[in-house]
Amino acid sequence: MTALVLPRTHRRVSVSLGVCLLSFVSFWIAQRAAHVSMIDLLVYRAEGATVRAGGDLYALRATPAGLPTTYPPFAALLFTPLTLLDLASLRAAATALNLGLLVAFVHLSLLLVRRHARVEHSLWVAAGAVWCEPVWTTLRYGQVNLLLAVLVLGDLTRRPGHRWAGVGIGVAAAIKLTPALFAVFLLCTGLALAVTRGAWRPWLRAACVAAGTFAGVTALTAVVLPHDSRRFWTRTVFEASRVGHAEETANQSLRGVLARLLHTDDPGLWWVLVAAAAGAAGLAVAVAAALRGRRALAVVVCATTALLVSPVSWSHHWVWCVPLVLVVWEAGRRRTAAVLGVLFCSYALWWVPHGGDRPELHQNGVQLVLSALYVGVSCAFLASAGVRLWRTSRTA
């Protein structure tokens, strides 16, 4: 019997690997045909070069577009090896690395939702996921989103109490601040468990490890880059407009949607109030899901909440659509999952006028809906999760 099972397993893996490689090669060819610039990768390279040269990191304006440095200074330290490659080699290496990270991200997502992941399933999902808009755009720009997602999920799929749980989240937050909400989620869940039950230590330990890792990495960076660290943490971190115009179609956060809805580049107090309410509600749903043993749902709710409340969440930040669709699929809502998959592969938010003379400030009703696609999907997902958890608690 074993002799029969092994060839079948090998055949399934071989077929899925072949399809995945074919999809990836087709993707690579399509990206080259589209003459993608990988402009963010070039900014990262310029940041690394600035660190090596001892320049002013936050005075940098890289590429012909004059893009500034927006990440914490620790990220620039990590980018210094990028200066060792010529541009052609750098683009090829970044694309290959991101494709590998996509497979790892899908594998970890399946571990999260199923507690096990067969290789062929990871390859099949990765073959399709590479064509969804957030992943396509991540590779198009040479972004770090998949790396951050793998660091976070690497922590959250470890066994409870693992000594390294929290390190990935701390490092991810030191590179880019948004993942810090996962540490808050761990802390809140641990505190809730401490009040209601006794199994709180692994959660609080992971939260403390994440916070300690973030603080340690940030402190070490301040030793190496004191001027840049002081400038970022006292000034640059508060300059949300530095990243880009709030109303840009690519900004799939609550702030972006409000800016387009109100036809202004600064939604001001409205955004603060809405983001605070959404953040509190999202964390409450995430903690409630964790307390009921719905770890995968809790993690995806936390991820979508972080993207919603961030001042700027570019469309490529939404690579978390992959575990979101998988969570819905595993919950038995196959049609809903299929619809979500189609939406994230539709590129519909780019069907509206954008760029140039900032037409996003003058969108009509249909355009507002299309340009709020990811925010609308995630708000519906959070509301559905909250209602289902509430109903479960009432019938328990």
C-alpha cells in the first residue's frame, strides 16, 4: 500500500510544481513585457547607498520621481546589501526572492487555517495567488510586503510558548510600523485570558518578545544611525503626507476612502474618529476569535484592521488577501471565497481615473465604490466575523 501511495504523492507534487513554475514563468514574462520599473526596490537601494555613504537618510529623494525615505532607519540598514548588485541582477534577484516568499507565505497561511499544509496545495494556491493585484503590484514595485507577512505568520503559526515566538513580529515592526498591531493583539489576548482562564502566558510572552525585539533592534539602529533615528522618531514618523496624497486610488485605507469621499486631501478629525473606532472594533473581534480558538480568523482580522487604520495602505500591502480568502474557504463559504478571489484579481480599483491632476478628488458614486474595493471587502469581512462570533457566544 505504501508503495502505491508514494508514487501518487510524488505525482501530485510534480504536477503542482510544474503548474506553479509555469505560472511563475508566465508572470515573469508578463512583468518584463510590461517594463515594470520596480521603483520601490530602487528607493531601497538608494537608502542602502545613503547609509553606506553616511548621508542624510530622510533628506534623500530617489529615482526621477523624487521618492523620499518613509520606513524606520532599521530598514535602510537591511537594504545596504542591495548596493552590491547591478540593477539588472538586483531586479532578477528581488523577483525570484519574492516568488519564493509567496510560496512560503501561502504555506504558512495554509498552516494557519488548517494546522497542516501539503506541499502540492501550497504550490497550487501560489500559482493562482501570484496573479492577484496586491501580489502582482508587490513584485512590480519590488516591495517588502511578502517578507513582512512571512515574518509575522512565522511567529503566529509556531506552537504556543515557542521561545522565538514574537521575534518575527518585532523585526517586521522595526522595518515597517504597521505589523506592531499584532503585538497589541497578542497582549490584549493574553490579558483577556489572564482574566478569564489560565492559559495566558504564551500570548503575553510572545507580546513581550515582540516588543523587546522591536525595542532592541531600534536601539541598536540608533547607535549606528543616531541622526537618522532621532529625526525619524521625533518628526518623520508623524508626517503621513510624506508617503503620498491621501486620496490616491492606491491608498486602500479608511483615510484614503474618506479623502476621496469628502473630496479632500486631509480628512482630518473624521479619519481619526473612524480609524479609532475601527481599530477598537477590529481588535475586539480578533481577541474574541482567539478566545474561542479561532486563531486563523483572529490573525486575519488583526491584519485587515491594521491595514484599515494605517494612514496609508497601498494596494500592494493587501497581500493579506491570500489568508483572508483561505479563511473564508475553510469556513465552508466556498462561493464567497471564490467571489473574493475574483475581486482581488480584478484590478477593479484601477478602472477609475487616477494620477496626473489628482482626479480622485472628483470621483462620482460608482468610482468611489470601485476605488474603495479592498476597504469595503475588509469591512464586510470584519462585520461578518463579529456577527458570527456574537451569535456563537449567545448559543454556547
